[in-house]
Amino acid sequence: MPDLTPVSGFPTRRMRRLRRTSALRRLVAETTLSVDDLVAPLFVADGLDVPRPVASLPGVSQHTVDSLVSEVRRLAGLGVPGVILFPLPRNQDKDATGSAALSPDGITRRAIEAVRTAVGDDLVIMADCCLDEFTDHGHCGIVDPDTGDVDNDATVQLYADLAVVQASAGAHVIAPSGMMDGQVAAIRGALDRAGHADAAVLAYAAKYASALYGPFREAADVTIAGGGDRKGYQQDFRNGREALAEVALDVAEGADMVMVKPALTYLDVVADVRALVDVPVAAYHVSGEYAMVKAAAERGWIDGPAVALEQVTAVKRAGADFVLTYFAGELAEALHG
């Protein structure tokens, strides 16, 4: 009888053998990032004649409606399946209730209609359903003048009205991001009553009051009055179980998909949410996570494209079904290459 005793370090060398060539590594990879996993956040500003670059987000601009349409067509050509739109009003149109967001001829409706006309159903149009870009105080809803706190119930009604505006303009997905109690139920009910039962709801279900949103606020031209913050209505960065409770509530209220934001800094939460729910899980690789990669790459400290691919793949490995990322276009080009 031949001696069948392994002599090649079995099983300790098995993993090394399977890493030996690029083709082997691809063959046995547990997680693969594809263009189908990407959603691109895009800003469109009222009153611009040409796109305006965002200094803290290299490669990102506030678009005109025309340049927005061009960018969406470019992304669709690369195979990116979805975008999420952040319309921005002129400063003089901001007020205490964010009324310009609901204007029948405002930037919200015009931007969504233009994109839907350009791409139809070939690309998923998501609409961020919030008011911070439109309020003069920078909070996500109506502020109670007596307490200085956001009035949850009054804000939720505005979200419901805004969701109907967004869906009627052509948005496939409404994405409420304000972290107001009951926002998903109110939006779902309003959409159904208005004849938009087919519009899906992607809830920012576990959105943290993170220090990583600075570049976004520059891009969205948002400043919270009086140096305030949103810690009273967004998730505390120290809490994980609370996030799971928020996610469960949103699913119970009718959310079709749920989101964790930020993504990379909260991979544990992404994994826990994936284990908790059966609906699709999104994660938002946020502006600060993007900007840090760009800044380090500009200084030659890291290989920016390699780090971007590694980070976004890690988010998918943690359990996200798709990732919202400012790297969407760059990654799509690299993955096609």
C-alpha cells in the first residue's frame, strides 16, 4: 500500500496554495465586488450655470440639471445600476420649513424629471427624502421655537408630502434620511394613497451622528445654526443594539430596504443588520471616508484606487447588498478595465 500521509504541510499550506496565482485567488474569492453593487450619490444645485467642484470631495461636483443628466448617462453606460440625488436650492430660497423642496417647479422635481426622462427605467433613481439642504437652520426638519428641538411629528408630515413629490416626478426609490420616528410608515402610507404603491422605500434605518459628514455638508451647502448637531435624533456612535432596534422598526413600518450610514466605520453594524433582516441591506460609504482616501492618495501615502476597491469590497463582505459611494464611477471604470 502506498503511504498516503500528506507531506506538504496539510492542512496548513492549503490556503497558501490557493493564493499562489491571481487566477486561483479569483477562483476561490469569498466576496466579489461588481458594478452591480454600486450606487452613486449626485448633487444638483439650482441657479448654477456650470458645475461647481466640491473642494473637500475631489472628483465630485454640484451639478447643473444638464450636467447631472450627462453624468447619469455616463454612469449608466458604465453599468452602474443606481444613483441617489441630493437637490440643492438657492440660498435665498431656504426657509424654516424647507418649503422649496416641495415646490412644483423647484429643483427637486426638475432634477428627478430630467433624469427619469433621460434614462427611464434603465437606471434606478433614488431620492434622498430630507429637508436639511432646504432649511435655513440646517436641521432635517421643523425646529420647535420654544425648545430648539426638531418637531418629529410635524417633520414626518413634510417627509410624506416630499416623498409624493419625488415619486410623482419619477423617483423609483424614496430614501428618508432624517431618522424621525415613524417616517417610514408615514411615507409608505402617503405613497400608497397617492397612487405610488410601486415606489420603494430605502430607509436610512441606522444613521449615525457621525463626524464623517463634513465634506457632504460642504457639497450640500448645509450649516447647522448656532453650531448645533443632530445627536438628538441620529444614532449615538457608541451604540449597536439600538441600531438594530431602529432597523427592526423601519422594516415593520414597511421599508423595502434598509441602510447603515456610515459604512466602513460601522462594519459590525452592517454585519449585524444583515443577520437580522431579510430585506436588502445598503451601506453608505460616506464623504469623510471617501475624502480621507483621496487626501492620502494625493500625498502619495497610499494607492488610492487600490484602497477604494479594498474598502468598498469590505463593506460588501460585511453583508451589504449594495454600497452608496462617491467612488462609484471610478470603481465602475476599474472593474470594466
